[in-house]
Amino acid sequence: MNEAREEALFSLANRWFVGSVTFTAALAIVSALVGLIILPRLQSDVVDLKGLWDSICSAAGVAARPSSETPVEATFVTSTVQLNPGRFAHPSAESIARGKAIARTCAACHGGVDGTRAKFPSPNLAGQPAGAIFKQLRDYQTGARVSVVMRQYVQALSEQDALDLSAYYAQARREAEPVRLGMREPPIVAIGSPTRNVPACGSCHGSGDLKIGTPWLDGQPVVYLRAQLAAYASGRRTNDIDKQMRNIARNMSSAEIDEAARYYASRP
């Protein structure tokens, strides 16, 4: 009896079954028409649609046909550095020793050798992650990061020299700088601004595990930090990975840039 009832329930003789199937099918068709054809057509002033297939592809987010336009080439040198965490792990004593010998040239501005301090407003490299230092060295060499002064110092470095120098500075003890106490962590550093796609600075530059290639900011000169954020915001500095820092900095106000710079400069 139950089987007969079930057969009757899913039978064309059951008007409720026929009605529900018809309604569901009609709803699916109408939704497809609205989503794949009508709505894309309403945006034809933004997207050039030449037919039904273009409308469907536009709604699906795929290209209707290969583009005939010439690809846009960057007007600046882009960073080609590939960072692999394993490459910087467990450097040999020989590598660190070679790096220290090279670092004696760098120490006049960046400190970190036999108790020398960084010369204001140059950044302190002692204790910086090896991946961060290596990336900047290679970017200076290729022109992805522009500095007339740095270019002349790094141009002659081989890739192994850059690895050795990075390994040395990563384990070098940073001499404590005089700091200004009592500055609270500003909101832009602590939580960012999600509505403007600005993450908390600490999510990459925090005291925990750093994102590979990301430098420590604590104790760096306020003038240097402010200048780099401003350079990212204006597009004068372009060697960040996937435009991350440019997208963040251009959405920060001048006051927020100043707050973040002063906060990190005040930390030991």
C-alpha cells in the first residue's frame, strides 16, 4: 500500500507534483535569463557585449574570446625574486662568516657589525629576516627597487653573496636604540580598516611568525618608515609582492601613515 501511495505521489496524475515541478523549472529558467542575459545587458555601458554568448560569458566571469588587444606592459621593473623558506633555513657557519665580511661595508649606514648602530635615517638590518634582506638586495640589483646609492653597493654582489649577507644580518644582535615610551598601538596597526581593505599591520609585521620576505618594523627610524609608506602610496616604490603594500598604503590617510610610523619607531 505504501509503495502504491509513493507511486501516486510522484505521478503525472498528481496535480501537486506536476505543479511543483513546473514551478521549479520555471523559476530556474527565469533565474538563468535574469542572471545570464538580462543583468549583463544592463551593464553593457561598462562591458562591451556583442551577443548572447558574450552576455553568458560575462555573467560567468570568463572571456568570450581571446583578446586582440596588446597586453599592458609595466612601465617599471617588476620584482622577480622567488622566495623559498627552506632556502634561508639553517645557514652554515661559513656562510654567516662570509656575510659578516661583506657586512662591514654595509655597517657604516645599517649597523649590525661589532656593536655598530644604524646611521639615522637608514634602516637597521641586524635581526631582520634573511628573506626580507635577500629580496631587497636582489630588487636593488635589478632596479625593481630604485636607489642610486644602494645600486652601486649591491651591483657587484653575486647571488651567494646576497644569501651570505642575509644570513649574517638575520642572526646579528640588534643594538637597542633609545625609544619613546608610552605610545599606544594605533587602530590602523592593531585592527587596520577592513572597510578600506587595510589589514592590521601586525598581521604581516607582527611579533609572531613573519610572512616570508616581510621585514621587522620595530625600532626603525620614523623618517624611513614614513617615507616608504608614502612611496608605496604614491606608486614611487613598486617592488612589493602582488601590489600588497601599494594597495594598503594608498588607502591609508596621511595621519594613519604618520601614526603607524611613529608607533613602530617607538618600539624597542
